[in-house]
Amino acid sequence: MGIVLKAVHIHLKQPVAIKLLLPRMVHHEKVVHRFVREARLACRLKNEHVARVTDVGTLEGGVPFMVLEYLEGMDLWHLSRSPLTIGEIIDLVLQACEALAEAHSLGIVHRDIKPANLFVTERADRTRLLKVLDFGTSKSALGVPLTGARTSLGTPAYMSPEQIRSSRSVDHRSDLWSLGVVLYQLLQGALPFTGDTLRAMALSILNDPLPELTVPLPGALDEIIRRCLEKDPARRYRNVADLAHAIAGHAGSPTEAALSAKRTRRTLGNVTLELPAACQPACEVAPQARYAPHALVASEPAGVRCLLTVAGAEVTA
């Protein structure tokens, strides 16, 4: 649907990446809307582990574009073809957790976490820096869904069971599943669920038990991956902060891993959600409630629908 070009800023003489839709896609209103939405969402994310958007606009022919920081390196899909230690893999996944913590704190679910969207570049000191790319399929809990009920967004092999059933109904725990698939694949060297067709793969994700990890893993890392890949979202980690805390002990740099896990926890812990006033009497919640990973507030044409998880039970007002 689109293309990314390397360009040079005329005045700053710095390389940038320009992402734009192909001209034939301009007539697809939903595609254009989704592209513009990706740019707006990405602009809200300030974490160093998210590819930074510096400008958006429209060409003379009506083709929308966004300007991003230019990154040198390779995505995790290609990097994984060279030997990576378990510690190096965990180091990179911890950085992805930091990026997702900010997105989730803003009510944004990525919905397409996979090695190709995890880009690895370098800092000035030559240490690896991971950037999460492509929020084009993301979902904002505070926005109106852009796709129909039957539309499936994401990459099938990394989609959670609930995302296969309905992309519109997923929450942040779907991204935890996708991270679990990435971890499994990088460590085992194969995807956990496969199939000769998309339908067969989807059925495998929905119904098949997780194949045993046959590679030797330290400590509870096997169990950590299994918890990420629980088919019931309620049985997974509550949020990326819990996952980061669980895997930090297996990182290549324990000190930096502990700091990364702490930053992830702080990002989620300092967020406050404003609940619509119409929800307060029926839900019996205060005007402000601390960020709860299971909370979803969505605007609908007929009014306001508030879905909360309270003491493990879903309450709808």
C-alpha cells in the first residue's frame, strides 16, 4: 500500500525517511484515514524506542506522507539470522516493552508486533537501540475503530487468539501475546503455531497447545514465554511492566535491565485516565482512576459505553 524513501532535509542536510501511500491507494478512504491516524498516534509517542515522526503533510496530488527519523541498521527478523545470545534477545525485548508501555499508557494497542517491526540501530556509544515501527494497524481505546467488524489487521503468525476472532476487541494483552511469539521464535528458531494455509494457522493458534521449547533455557524463562502465550488473556501478564520485571533477570546486562524494567513500570504507574462523567454513577468510580490495564473507555454514536474490569468481573454501564 505504501513506500518508504530515503531523503535529505533541504535546510538541515540530514537524512530522513519519507513514508507515503502509493497514488492508487489515495482513493481508498479508510486506507488514507488509517495512514493519517498512524502519523498522529506516532507523534504522541516520545519514547526513544519508537521511531520518531517529525512532519506530516500531503503532496499536490493528494497523497499523504509522513517524515520519520532515518535509521541505519536492520530489523530483528534479519538480525536474528546472526547468532544472538539469550541475554541479547532479552535486552532487545526489554526495549520493546519500554516502547509499548508508553503506547499502552495512552490507550494505544499496536496489534502488529513482529520481528520486522522491531528495528535495531545503534546509539552514539555503539550499544544497540531498538525502535518499534509501524503503528498503522494500531488501535486507540479512546478512538473510534476505523475498520469493520470482519476486518482482520496484523500479521497472522503473531496474532493473538482474540485478535483472530476480532481485531476491534483486543486490548494491550494482545501485544503481550505477540511479544511471546517473538521470544519463542528467537529462542526456538521456529514459530510456535504454523499451518499450510492462513485458515490452518488461525485454527492452530486458537486450538493447539503450545509446542514444547526444546532449547535449553535458564531459570523460569520457559514458563515466562508460556504465560505470554496463554490463550486466555486473563492468564497472561497484566501488562508489559510485569513481563519486563519477569525477564529482566535473564538479560545480558542485569544493571541496565533492572533500570529498563523500572522505567517501564514508572511509565504505566504514573498515568491517570479521565473517565466520562456519564460513567461515574453507574460504575461507581471516582472522576479520576489510576491507569488499569483492563480498562477500556470507548465513544459510541448512541452515547458512552464504559467497560471496566472490577475484581475480575466485567462491568458494563
